[in-house]
Amino acid sequence: MVSQPTPTEEIRHPLLAARKVTLYVKRDDLIHPTIMGNKWRKLKYNLAEARRLGKSTILTMGGAHSNHIYATAAAGELFGFKTIGIIRGEELNENSNDTLQFAKSKGMDFQFIDRSTFKELRKNPASLLSDHSETYFLPEGGTNELAVKGCTEIVEEIDKDFDLMVCPIGTGGTFCGLVSGVKKTQHVLGISSLKGHFIKEEVATLLKNLEIEATNYSINCDYHFGGYGKVNHELIDFINWFKENFSVPLDPIYTGKCFFGVWNMISEGNFQKNIKIVILHTGGLQGIQGVNRKNEDRIT
């Protein structure tokens, strides 16, 4: 079943010693083979609430390569919920990629809609819910108040003293949970996987809506590698190097970019000496297969 708490492992390397940086990895990729990382954290309390309300179906939405769609389908099968995925891209079908094929194998039903309609539903899902009144709704990425509550618990599990916690950012729910969970003397850094700086405003709005008052956080938008789902030789080489040296697999959509960003900032001396950093591994390793199908350079 689900394995918690997950370990916090130290990474040792001459660069870290030279820069006087202590680096840990919170291995949330080890929670579960298919409901790994922040996706389990987000689903945990939502599944309990759906059960409490007597709902038998989980309705959610996401892109064709969504970790959330993948994990929700797996959780639905494991915990006895029917699942429905509203998928962005009317040209897609249930066999378009590995993520959708997996979700289908776990019993998820799909509704494929065009991107403009999907964008409107993100802003106002009420019209969607009117057709599914007997279901429990999860927004894109699974981010809501209960999801943030689950992500806050990540901090409580860390048995190491640290100054900075770093995580990848997609919809911002995990990031907000960490901001809510750390001490005021600690800082949270988000590495965005999305091109553009709009995520900063979205996170600020999300924190406000969740009534989380904090200033001890920042977001870096320099390591998106061209945008969501985009990769290049440099990123793939780093992911392979990191696994070879530290036995920690990284995905190319979120964690690879996040870890690359942290390692690059350490290399450039962007952190103060004697800082203690924890990077959250949010899982998403199923993304490796899809990227390998599209690229000559392979993640091993």
C-alpha cells in the first residue's frame, strides 16, 4: 500500500563540500509505485472526503501527460472509485500516449475537449459539475484546500534541520503546502516547469485564497527548458548523471528541471555558505517513458 513517512537522504559530492552546502532529498517518489509523490499527498484527504460524502466517482481534469490524471486513475482502482478525466485536446484519444493508456487500464473514462473550452472550465468548473452532480470534483493538478493540507504534512516528516526547501511547481498546490508547513525562519523556493512568470501571480492568489500569510518564499522561472514538457540534451544528460551518481531517478517534466536548477545555482555560488537544503522529490517518474518515445536521447 502507501509507504509513509518517506526518507530524507543526504547527497554527497565534492561540489557540495566546496560550496559548503548540505543537500538532502525528501524521497516522496517512494510513497507508492503509481500514486507517488505529491499526487498521493494531494489525493489523500480528498479521497477520504469523497468517501465521507458517499461519492462513488471522482471527476477531474488535466493534460494528456498529466501526473495527476495518472495517479487519480490508479487511486480510483485501488480505493474503489470510478474515475472520469476531462482531457485537454479534442484531437486526442485514450491511446494517444502512455499516461492515457495507463489511466484507461485502471478504468478511467475520458472526455476530450478543445483547449479553449478546457481553459474556461479551469476558471469556472460549475458548468462541468452540473452534468456530474453525483461525483466528487478535483481541479486540474488536484490542487484544493485538502490537497494543500496533505502537502503541509511533508514538512512534518523531515527529520533534518534545514534552511531552505525546494520543490518543482506546476499548479502550485504542493508549493503552498510547504509554505504553510515550514517555520517562519525557513524559506521555500519553487522551480517552475512552466514558461513565463504568470505562475507567481497564480501562487500569490492561491495563498491568499487559502488564507496562508507568508513572505518566506520565492519562485524561479529560469529552468523551464522551453516550457512544460519540453526537454533538451542538457537536461537529459543531467538526469542520467544524477541517477548514476546518487541512485535517485528524476522525471523530465518536474523533478529533473528542479534538481538541475538547484545544482546549477549551487555551482554558480548562489547560496550562502553552510546552508542546508531539502529538495522535495515529487515523483512523476512515469513521465520518463513518454519522453523516451519522442527523443533520440534516452533517460536511463
